Amino acid sequence: MSMAKRKKVIAFFKELGFQLDINRFDDRLVAQKLVCLLELKGIDLGYPCSMYVRGPYSPDLTRDLYEFHNEFEQFTTESHLGAHEKGTARNLDRIFGLKPILLEVGATYGYFSMKDGCSPLEALTCVKRLKPFYSEAQIAVGISKAKEFLFEPTAKDLEELKKETSIWQKASLRSMEH
Amino acid sequence: MRGVAGDPVHQDVLSILNESHALNAKIFSLVRLKLLASLAALGPDGATYRELKAALDIPDGVLYANLNVLKEMGYLTSEKIIFEGKDLELYTITGEGQDEWTRTRKWLCKFLYCGE
């Protein structure tokens, strides 16, 4: 089980083009936050995150990253991702682009929202308290990325959005007629 | 007094307190225990000064002084790192620190659950 889960994570890293260098602090942080976001998205990688001083974090993943760093660095895996998993990896890459700060803010916000059941305002307050060294702009962008990646709009959300924007769309079309 | 001495919980407490001689008394402050517990969970990854300060809500002077004491005892190491263009101090627990924390945690848990 331990090997299978590690190989799955390596397959995700390979799909994302994320080649870990275990000696780099940034890379270890990116690895943690990628896995956390994928777990929050519902992909069971076997490395559940809990809250630590560094935000959501998996000590089990740290152990494997160090113990098997060669495998992570050389993308040694026989595991293959399914179509849904590949799609999720592509979305993660498109939205966050392997940027450490955005991934850190996004994963932290996602954890407070989804695991702790915080309201959006409570989750924002928690992120600001835990990561006061990031600017308002970095936090805002990170949260918006987390929302885009983690929270897919429901049919009801889309309907409400349509109602909300239809007035502006009609006004815009009318203005083009003149 | 005889009643207290004959109380099995009292005997347990005394026995657990006697076992504490094997521990390093210098780590028994709230701040140092918080730091060791936090860094032990992160293993070789460590945490930066600013992460510890924010998450544990410890004032700068107190945090810096206690991190240095733990470093002097050989329980922590620190190194400079650059993250997103910023110089940061990264603190990591040593093998000795992990061992001391494991012993202390075991003792604290025994003490906490004594009499239950």
C-alpha cells in the first residue's frame, strides 16, 4: 500500500512536470501543497493532511519524500493516471502553475473551508492569521485559485449566475445596437 | 495524610514524578514544549521562524531566545534559506531533539492519563 500510494503521487508529479529536488525548501513545500489540494479535490492519495505550524501538511509524505527522493526526482513510477485524474492534474497546473505561495495559500484556505467547515469569511481570517507574512494581494489571488480549483459550481449556482449576469449581457447587446 | 498516601492515584503520581529524573528539566516550559512538539511533527522538513511565530503566537523576543536555548542544547539546528527572494531562517529538529521529545511526550501522556 505504501509503495502504491507513493507511485501514484509520483505519477501526478510527472503529469504536472514537477521534478522534486529534496534539498530545495520550495520544492518540498510545493510537493506538500499539491498533494493536499489533490486530496481536498477528492483524490485519495493516501497522504491525508492535518493542520500543523506550516498549515495543512502530511508528515507521512515528508518521510516518503526523503526516504525515496530518488524515485521522486527521476519520476520512477509504474502507476498510470486515469482520464479524470489527468484532467484534475491539468486543472491544478493551469490554475496554480506550481507557484509556491499561491499553492500554500490555496491549500490552507481549502483546508479551513472543507475540512474545518469554516465559512468563507472565517477561512479568510484563519489564512491571514496563519500566513500574516503574505500580502493581501497574494492571499486574495491564492484564495481565488483555490475556489476555482476546489469548488465546482452546481447547476443552481450556474442558474443564479446566469440570472445575475443576464441583465448586463442584455444591456451590452443593446448598447451595440446603437 | 495517611489517607492521601494510601490513595493509589497519589502513589501513581509520585511514581511518575520519580520517572521524570530521566528527562531534561530545561525543556519544561510551555514555549519550549510547543516548539519541540511542532518541529518534531515536521521532521527533517522543519519550519521557518515566521511560520513558528505566526502559528504559535509567540512574541519575537521570547521565540528567538527559546529557539536559541534549544539550539544550544543540540535539539534544533537552523539554516538560512531563500524563499521567493526572501531570506528566511529555517529551524529543524535534530535526532537528539526527536529522542528527547519522544521521551518527554511519553512521560507527559502517562502523567495526563494518571488516575483515569
